Amino acid sequence: MARNLKVCAKVQKNLVKKNGFLIFFVSLHKNSLQTSKMAEINQYRQELKDRIISYAMPEFYKRGVKAVKMDEISQGLHVSKRTVYEIFGDKEELLLAGMKRQLEENRSKLENFAKIQAKNVIDIISYVYKLQMERNGKVGVLFYEEVHKMPRVVKFFQENHAHEREESVRFFEAGVKEGLFRNDVDFKVVMDIGHVMMEEIMHHQLYRVHSMQEIYDNYILCLIRGFCTERGLEQLDRALKG
């Protein structure tokens, strides 16, 4: 009798152990399915987010932010307006995401150009100028007017300027070492004055009187030419013509 009880206890113990392993593997499989499903949902949301930005930004640039309605975006992408609002709470959030993506894309282009094609700082300045001119050709007056009245966008501009200021100073110092920029210029002062001047240009809406192309040609390029050496000027002229 005692022996039979021991056998039964051993069998029961083995069953519990096997069931424990079974429960563990079932739970593991269930968690794996849930993780996979969440990954698919996140991927879909990211793809939809990219599609919304890709659709909205050209319209914002061309017509201004206020003129482009969320209804129009949802209809253009064949998704519900609720879905659009689940991803972006409002148009300013959408605009900000688009501007951040554009900035990252431009940085990536610039880094690749600097590594592969650029021979010196003048080549990089010429490339940045051409990128900016391409963008200016796609952006209407209303866009410039509206974005500088949006608090989150203005804050983003300010934070980005603080980040880029140090990078720009290092860039100018590299130009001095290459003999293309003058060594008697305080480039931190140049950066600060340039930033204030661009803010004033936007504040006074000079883009309504002069195109951004004219503003860049008659202000930004003149500023750059002012701190170039003679050799730097020669290379700048060649680069802009090329």
C-alpha cells in the first residue's frame, strides 16, 4: 500500500512538472505572438506617420499651414480623420514632425556629401546653398508667415540654433585651417549677428517684398564672402557657378 502511494505521488509530481513546462511554453508562445502583433502595429503606425508627413509637408510649403485641413489629409490618404488625430494631435504637431524629418534628411545628405564628395569647406557651403535654394523654390510666403507664430515651432528653431551654433563654429575654424576663411574673424559673433538678422527678416516679413532667393543672394552670400580669404573667394565663385 505504501509502495503504491509512493508511485502515485511520483507520477503526480511528474505530471505537475510536465504541466509546468507546458504552461511555460504556452505562455512563452502567447507572449511571442503578442510581441509580434505589437511590432506589426508599431510598424504600421510608423509607416502611416511617414505617409501623413510626406503628404502634408508639400501642401504646407505651397499653401500655408492654415489652408491645409486635417479632413483633406485624411481623404488624400484614404484613412479616417480620427486615425490622423491619433498619430498627430494637431497640425502644429504634424508640422513639427515634418520639419524635424526634413532637418534629419538634410543633415544626412550633408554628412554623405562631406564624406564622399567635398574637398573643403567651400564645397560644403556651396552644397548647403543649393539645398536651401531648392527648398525656397517650393515654399510659399504664407508658410514663412505662419510658422513664426507657432510657439512649438519657434522653440524648435531656437533649440536647433543653439545646437548648430557650436557645430558651425567648428566648421568655420576648419575653414581657417584650410586657408579659405580669414583668421581675424570671431565666428561666434558672426553666428549670433546672423541669427538675429534672420529673425528680424522673418519678423518684418521681408520675404513679402523680396524673395528668399534674393535675401540669400544679397545678405547670406555677402556675409560669407566677407570672411573668405582671396583663395576662398575664388573657390566660392567657382563652386556657385558649377
